[in-house]
Amino acid sequence: MVEKVKKTDAEWAQELSPEQFEVCRNKGTERPFSGKYNSCKDHGTYVCSCCGHPLFKSHTKYDSGSGWPSFYKPLSEDAVAEKSDASLFMRRTEVLCARCDAHLGHVFEDGPKPTGLRYCMNSLSLDLEPAED
């Protein structure tokens, strides 16, 4: 079980950029192909931009063509949480940071093997910690 980080909206607003706050705390979405990690091929661990919780390894990232960084599996079972999302007149599964409940993106069942999943994330909700050589 991951120890939760709890902060008020005012505290998050002080720590995050306005764009990060909109995506991570208000469940916004960055424009496709606009995020800094969409085409990134660097190696390392993607962590939550709000709390630093490890989320995805770079070797699970792939080019989905969707315009957002996509991964076929999270780092571990307790890295992310999932929640039903019926907004925008669609049924989707929202992906949240398991530690601070930041909105990361959504997961879809049209990804590659071995999982068949596409974790479609917002770059604003991620930071990349480079792999040590």
C-alpha cells in the first residue's frame, strides 16, 4: 500500500505551474503532439510530476501515434490507480497517481503485447528521471 500525499488545492497551485495544475488536479488534457515526452526516447523512470512517485519505466514506452506518451504497463501494481470516467459522453478508465491522486491520463485496451494496454499519459503529469549508466 502506498502512503498517500494529501494537499489542498491552494498548496498544489503554489507548487505546480498553471498548466500542470489544470491537467493534474483539474483532470485536463494537453493538446496532442504538444507534450515534451511524446517523442522522447531517453532511458529512465517516469515519475509523477506532483509527488515524484515512480510510475513507468522507459522500456515500456512506445509510439502509439496518439500524440501522447504511451506505455504498455505501469512500473508496478501499486504505481497507478484506475477509476471509471464517464465524462465527455464516453466511457473510459482514468489513470491516477496512486500516491497523490494526480490525473495522469487514461488507459485503453488497444495497446501492444504483452499487455494489450495503452496507458495514454499527459507529459505535464510526468517527469523523467534519467537512468544511471
